[in-house]
Amino acid sequence: MAPKSDNDRLLDEILNETASGAPKRPARRPEAPAPRPVRQEPYQPRYAREESTAEVNLPEEAYSDEELEEAVREFSEEGREQRREAAQQQRTQRPAPRRSAPERPAPKAAAKKKKKKKKHSSGRIFGVLIMLTLIFVISITLSIGIIEVGKDLLGVNGTETLVPFNIPEGATTAEIAEDLYEAGIIEYPKAFVYFSRLSGSDTGYVAGDHEVSSIMAYETIINELTGLAEDDRVSVNVMFPEGITLHEAAKKLEEAGVCEADRFIYFFNTGSYGYDFESRLPTTLSKLKFNRMEGYLFPDTYTFYEEMEPADVCRKIYMNFNVKMTDEKYARMNELGLTLDELVTLASIVQAEAGSKAVMKDVSSVFWNRLNDPDTFPMLQSDPTSKYVEEIIKPNIALQDELVFNAYDTYICSGLPAGAIGNPGMDAIDAVLYPNDTNYYYFYANVETGITYFAETLEEHYENEQMIKDQQAAAAAGEGEE
């Protein structure tokens, strides 16, 4: 049997005294070492993983068995309930078991990785933008380069001045291209070499002196340099007088052995050689116009070569007209409300009507006065226009067309004719730009004496006409007497 505790002994003594009726002191026993009190451990469930921190403090004073049992019961139930709640809380807070998997990076490491990924994405976008920018810049640069090479290929923005150019004996295409570049004729020597090879002209260049300009297209330059050199060609001087017609000029060129008349007329009317004055011409060709470029063959003495290309002949004449028409003349033309085509047309009539330079501005004033008063003078009534129809248009037109004839005859059409009737010189052009201020509406010239008489009224004009007829009759009678 287990030894009794102090509480058990105390309870036994109380029971004995109650039974005898008087309290008895217990016999004194020899003192013996008191046994060490056994501490009752609180109940712990088998599944509890942590030791309970609850402690049971037994009172130092003695209690009755009922009190002890009550205390033990309360303790046990409360403790059990508390332990149950604590265990339940641990179960709910304990993470569910997981299958083995790679360890997740620590929060900071994950954040760094995410930040690196974001930084990597930003860098990729920046790289793409740089690449797109480079592609765009390269495309624009190539486009500009192609346009510039194309302009040089066609001779756009060049000058009309002819430059002497010498090809040394045995010079290669690359050397010729470099010399052309240094002379200011071309801008891209490599492009010239490539074009020369494509056209099969590398072995056709002729050593010697040539004449070229920067407004020439590569094809024209090559044709010039692969043709006979100036030293080996026969030069021909051709003089075109003021008022000459395009057909008359073509005939002179053919007779001089420069080029065929028909081919010259075709290339001259075609135009489009890149000269500034061409941009001022009508964009649409009138069906009533006989020769599109009549009036633009500037009268002068030209040096050509035998058997030239018609386009080269035309280009040289175009260049001369382009040089003669200055900015000052264009400004005055605009001030008068004239187009370039109207200027050369009226100047061609003045050139044909005036017997001398001295009377050109008075003749011009007559036509200006009529043009400014169309109600009274709807027609210019110039005899040379009718002559142009009979002597130039009708013999050379493919199909007879009365509409074209009437469009040139100023005794039928109103105002200016459909086109120029010849090629005026600079004096006639200046007379149209700066006419004298007169009240003349009529003039009559004595072709034998070269004197022109002007009149303000029709009556005065008839008087002048009769006077000239009398002069001519007298001159004829005098000649007959002789």
C-alpha cells in the first residue's frame, strides 16, 4: 500500500475524534522524515505535441475531501477543455501536409527575380525601339539617296553652260567619271560607271575634246562622249534670222548637214529638256496649235556639227532661249498679265509687221491698244498671220483643218492667234514688254521704203494707205520712164 499523504492522515484524525465524541490528540509518533509530496501531473492527451503550461498549486492548508474532489474535478474539466481548445487551435493553424516540391524562393529573392524580369522586359522594348528607329533612318537615307542619284541621272537642277571636256587616250570609264565629277558635270561617279556598263558604252568613249553640261542626262553625256570628238567632227555655223519659222529653220539645218528636217521638227516640238522656261508653258496641248514650240527658236548664229543627234541640236537652241529670258523679263511679263506663250505669240506678230527696230514699240502699242479695247477692235487684223496660214500651215499640215486655219488668221479669230507665227528676236520681245504709250490703232507700211505710218482713226488710216499707194505708183512710173 502506498503511504498516506499528510492530508489523508489529517482526515483520519478528524474522523476518529468525531466518532469518540471528544477530540483526542494523536499520539506523538517518532519524527520521521516526511516523504516528498508526489505532484500530480495534469492529464495530457496522447496526440498533444506540446507540454501544458498550466500548473496545479495545491493549497498549503488542509481541505475537505469534498473540496478537494470539487477542486480536482473543476481543474480536470477546465484543464481538459482548455487543452482540447488549444489542441484544436493547433490543428487548425498547422499547415496541411504537402508533397515534396522545390523550395520556393524567399520573398525577397522572389521580389528581386520579378524586378529583374520587369527590367529585362523594359530593356527588350527599348532595344526594339532602337532597331525600329535605325530601320526608319536607314530607309529615309536610302530614299533620299535614290532621289538624288535620280536627279543627277536625269540632269535635273543642272546648269546649261557647256563645258569643254577632254578624254585622254586610253582613259577608263572610272577615270572619265571622276573627271566629269571634278568638272562639276555629274555628282555620283559610281552611278555613272554603273549606267555606262548597263548601256554597253565602256569601250565606246572617244579620246579628244568634247562639250557637255551638267543639265545633260547621263545618256546624253554618254552619247556626246562616245561620238566623234570635236577635233574629228566638221563644225557648221547656222544663222537663224529674226522672224524665221520652225519649218524654215529645219530646212536650213538639213541643208547644212546637221540633221534631218523632219526629225528636228519632231524633237523640237516634243521638248521636255529640263530648262526653266519649259515649266512656264501650257500643260495641255491645244488641238488648234500647229507647231507647239514655234516662237522658242531664238534667232542667233549657232555652231553645230555634221550628223548631230536632233535632240542635241534642240537642246542647244533651248539653252540659248533660256539664257536670254531673264528674271526681269519674267517679272515684267507677269506685271502685264501675259503668259510666256502669249508673249512670244504677240512678239512674233510685231517682228513680222515692223519694218525696223525703230518702229517696233509703236507697232506693239497698236496691238496693245486693240487688245485692251476688244469691244471696238475684236480682231488684230495682221496680214502676216494670214500669210502664215497660207505658206506654212496649209502646205505642212497632215489633214486640212479649217478650225486650225481660222485660229491663226487674225482677220477671223478674236484676239491673239492660237500660236506664234515665227520666232521673234529680243527687240520684238522687249517691244511687247515695254510698248510706247500711244493712241494708235492703225498702221500702214511702205514695204519699198520701209517707212511705217500710224493713225488714230480709220479715216487717217485710209489717207495713209492712199498716200503709200500713190508713192508706189510714182516709183513704178519713174522706173518705167527709165
